[in-house]
Amino acid sequence: MDEVTEDRSLVFLFSLYERVHLGYITARLALLTRSAATPGSSSNMNSASIPLNSRALVSVLLCCCLAAAAFSVPSSARARRLRQQDKLPAAQSQSPANDDFKFGKVDLELLEQVDLLDKRLEREGLVLEDDATTVYLNRVGQSLLVPRGLTLENVTWRFRALRDSQPNAFALPNGSVYVSTGMLTLMDNESQLAAVLAHEMTHVLRRHTYLQNRSNRKKFLTMNVMAAVGAYAPGGIAGAVITIVTAVAPFIVMATMYGYSRDLEREADLKGIDMMLAAEYPPEEMVNVMKLLNRDIEGENIRLFYNDHPALNERIKYLTSYLGARADKVTPQMELNREKAAYFRKMEPVMRHDIQLAINAGRFRSAVFLAERLVDFHPDSENIFWLGEAYRTLGPRSTQLTERELTNSAKKDAAKKREKRTVEEEERELLATPAGQENWKLHQQKAEESYRKAVTSENPVAVAHRGLGMLYEKLGRSTGAVAEYEKYLEMLPAATDRERIQKRITDLRKTP
Amino acid sequence: MIKTVVVITRLRKLQLGCLAALVLMITALSPDAHAQFLHPKITSKQVTVRKVVILPAKVEVVRDSMKGPEGMAAESEELSGRVEKMVTEVLANQKHINTLTVPASGGDTQGKYTVADIQAKFDDLLPKVLKKRKDVKQGRFSMGDEVLNLNLDKSADAIVFIRGRGQKLSSGKKTFTLLVGGMPAYLMIQIGVIDAHTGDVLVYTDPILAGDPTTAVNRLRSALEKGFKKLPSVSQ
């Protein structure tokens, strides 16, 4: 699909060039005919317009040659190679690493930048510093490296969790692979995690970031040269044509940038499947991860004109067709790697952490979804407390978006509103509607119920008292709120948010 | 006679157009063109900012060349530190506002997370402020009492958040910008002064300077001074 798009853009460009050239020749002929028919006008034309027109021709040619050079070579050759790779069985496919890659100055500069980015993510508290999770991610990541101990120039493998509630993963070309907590908690088993890591590791192994950077630099240069040619376009038809070409061409160049990126994503998906098979992970879990990502809880997956990743449905389609018979062979180890409970046990602390992150980021529906999953798996007092937190903060919002709210235009509108309104303003607006009031009533009941369970269980959780205090404060029950806050501080005198809670108690006491 | 005056080639017209655009851009980028917005609590003198805590600034600069933008991670880091230091100096010298040190998180993971979460909260609020900066004057924006979780010094009145982005041009791109047009080198800083007790946005200012952000030290200072012009100074 992506390759076809790029081929089409090439055809379009050349047809445009032909039309431009034809238009230019026709105009020139018309001009010559007219000047020949008008006595005395030839000298005027010759003195001024011929140099201008030759300049125009040079500009048109330069413009088109640059565009053609930028589009054709990497994309079509790459497309052919990728198509061939799709047909190869896993065993026959080439080495996972891009052995032909040679580092240039530009690549080393990029490497320096990403090394600094790595340090910055850590310094700014964006990396989850949980040893158990990091060890686990490293174990799964290393198991995907075949042949074992595969070393690459300027790559040190590091697998870490990123404190971000949005499902995402990315790899830096220095071998640092980051999976967001939102992604870790969305998945159902270790094989799905392996699928994500295998995809990201392929980007590193095949040196995709460097290749993309090199390709983009060429394309940016083309766009800038075109802009310069367009700015100094001469008058007449040729000038108009140059203006049109230089105005349209950047969009085509941009499309090829995204097209190239989509090619690399596709390669990462397919090579990832091979890596999974080699490490005895059921490869169909790659498709299941895509299906999970397709579940748009917050209505954030907005389709844009350009996308650097292929559309999820398209990915599911080509992955399914690539899997074919590969998915038939199931080993006992594959069955083990599909086990949900083992994965959830490892992810339990990450899930709790991610619920708080989701609440902080205003992704309240995700918080409820996650908390319910957590309680279903292990209904202990701490997890029940998180369910209460999720429902309290969900407030007047619905737990699920309706089909109408999940349409692309509705999602775009919602994104615009999110940019303008604060969370409090959104809640006020919703509370002014009967549906919002009903939701709030239901959610406050569920929150209170969960908090109560958490404080009356065998292992009561102090923070549940704080949750109750906040709930009562929102409901205007000042006395109840103060009592709960006090219980919280009594149970947890060294609480990090002590100052905040004490201020709330003082303020509540002031209110009549 | 009139004909000779009117005859201007297309090229000349384009050059004049570029020049006019450049003049307009420079005017727009001059620090005076950018306003500051104060919360009613500040204008009514209900709250006086005497002591502040400045959280680590996040300033990003890129080098724009003919081959596209390139990251400048080391320079960005250095510039973040410089902007932070300069804000401290401007507040102290012009407004007599003292800057307290941020509680060091050291090896404390929870402390690091708290600072990261508060910074993220400001990043979430910033686009909303930018959409309607004037609403700061109506006290519309707040980060909530979560800011108290930072456990700052009790005497701190406000927390200062600094964000910035800018670009430096390669020599090729400079020539290109002069001939064809485009964004010149610039640095745009966004500063939010937040009430350390309630989380209300007390002051929002976004000084801008035109020129290479990595070297224009004096211009940066002058832009910051103008950016805090309306903030009442503490009487000695």
C-alpha cells in the first residue's frame, strides 16, 4: 500500500513535469507565432524574453530533476526489496542486523544527541525506576536477540519503562528501548510485550533512525531548493507553472517522508515476527497487540492526512497474511509465554503507578479501565482503593465513549475542546447536563463503596481515607471530609502530601 | 516619466516584499511587543511575591539548516541553565525577589517523580493558557493544590516554571532566509509564576528575542527584564 503510494507520487510528478514541459513549449511557440505575425515586435521579444525563458526552462528542469532524484531511488528500490522479503520464509530471511551500514559524520552526530536524550529522560524523572520491572524488560528483550549476544557497533541494549499513561513505545538508535507504562499495562501477556520489543529492536538492528535521518535530510534540501526556485520564478506561463510545481512538490516530498517511515514500520513489524518465532513467542500476539492499540478508550486515535505509521487495520491485515502457516506451530514454551496471570503479577505495581499517571494526565476512562482490570485480577485493599480513585476522578464523565463520540470528526472536536478547557471547566459543563449528573451520582457511589471496602478490609489502606475526604469535600460534606483527612494523617503521619491535606483541613474548618 | 517610475521588475517586487516581511517579523519579535498577564490577586496586591522557587527550566533549541532541523541537546541543556540563572538575577535585581533552592531529590525517586509530575501538569496547562492568555487576568487558570506536594520551603510564595523553544540558523539557511524568506533565529520563552499555596497562575509572560539563542546573552537579559516589567517589585 505504502510502496504503491510512493510509486504513484513518482508517476504523478513525471506526468506533471511532462505537462509543464508541454505547456512551456506550446506557450513559446504561440509567442513566436504571434511575434512573427506582428511586424516590428520581434526585436522587443528577443531582447527581453528569450533569456528569461531559458532561465525558466532551467528552473523547471532543475526543479523536476531534484524532485525525481529525491523520490525515486530509495523508495521504489526499497519497496521492491520489502516485497521480496515478505515472500521469504523466516528461516531464509537475512540477518536481523543491517550489516552493510557504515557510520558517517551525520550518524555520529545523531548518536550523540540520542545519548544526551537518554540521560535527560532519566534525570527528569520520566523513567520508571523500578528494579523488578527493568530486570524483567531486559530479560524479555535479551531473549529476542538471535544469535545470542549479537553485538552491533554503537549499540548498548537497555530496556526501560517510561512513566507515561499513553500507550507507546520507541527505540533510540543507541539501543535504548522505552515502553510506556500505558503500553505495559494495556497488554495481556509476555508475548505481547515481546512483540512490542521485537518491533522496536528491529528499528535499532536495521538502523532505521539513521536511514530515515539521512533520507529526510535529502528531502529537506530538495524542498528548500524548490522554495528558492519558486520564489524567483519568472513571469508568464512558465513562471506560473514553476510556481505550481514548487507549491505542490513539498507536499509530495512530505508524503514520501511519511511513506518511507511507513515502509520502515512495516519492516519492523515483519522482522519482529521472525524474532518472536526464533525466541519461541507465539507470533500472532503481534496482531493482538495491534488490536489492543485499536481499542481507543480515550478517543485519541485521530486519523490525519499523513501518518508515519501504517493505519492499525492495515497493519493487522498484512501481519495476518504474513503470519500464514507460521502461526500454526505451537511449542509448550509458547503456551507458557501466553500466560496472563504471570504477566499481571509482574505488572501489578506498574499498573498502580500508571493509574495515578492516567489520572494526572486527565485520562480518566483509562484509569477506570485499568483499575477494573487490576481488581478483577487481584482484589486486595490497595487495588480496590485505586478503583475508588479512578471512579472519583472520572466524575461526571461516562465510562465509555459512544459510537458517535468515536467518529473521527467528533474526536477532532473533543481534542480541540481539551486544548481550550481546563478539567474543572469540563466537569462544570458536564454537571450542567442530566447525563453528567447521573454519571457523577453513579461514580461517587462506586468510589465511596471502593474506599469503604479498602478501609474496612484486613489490611486497611490509609490513602483510602484521603480519597474519602476528597470525595466528601467535593460533595460539600465538610465535617465528614475533615474527619477522613484526619484519620489519614493519623495513620500516615509521614505522608508526603501532609502539608496539602493539612491546608485542606484548615480551609474546610474556616468554611461554615 | 511616470512609466519609468512604475516599471519595477518582478524580482525587485519580490525583494521588496521579503524586506517588508522581515521588518514586520523583527517588529513582531521585539520584546516590547509581548505582554505580561497578572492575576487579580497580584494587581490588587492581595498577594505579594517575595520569595520564589524556580523549577528546572526546559528550553529546547534546534539548528535549522538547509537539510532540515537538527537537535542541539547539549546546547539546550546549557541554555536552560543560563535562562534559569538569568531569571533569578532579573527577579533579584529588578524586583528584589529572592529565589529559594529547590529541595534536592538526591537519590529519592519519589521526590524526582513529584517534580516530574508537577512539571507535566504545567505542560498540560500551558496550551490552555496560550489559547487565551488574557484570562490569566481573570484568575481562570490554576494547577491546584497539588503544588503543595513539592514540600517547598514554607516561606516560598510562588513557583516559577520556565519553558522555551528557539532556533539557530546555519550559514546556508541564513542566506536562504534572506533571499527567500522564512523564520529567522529566535528564542521564545514562556514563564509561569504559580502561587505556591493554591496553584493559581499569578503571572504569565512570554518574552521573545530575535537572534541566535545560544549567543545573544544581553538580548536575553533585556527580554527577560521587559518580560517581568509589570510584576510589582518588593518594597525594600
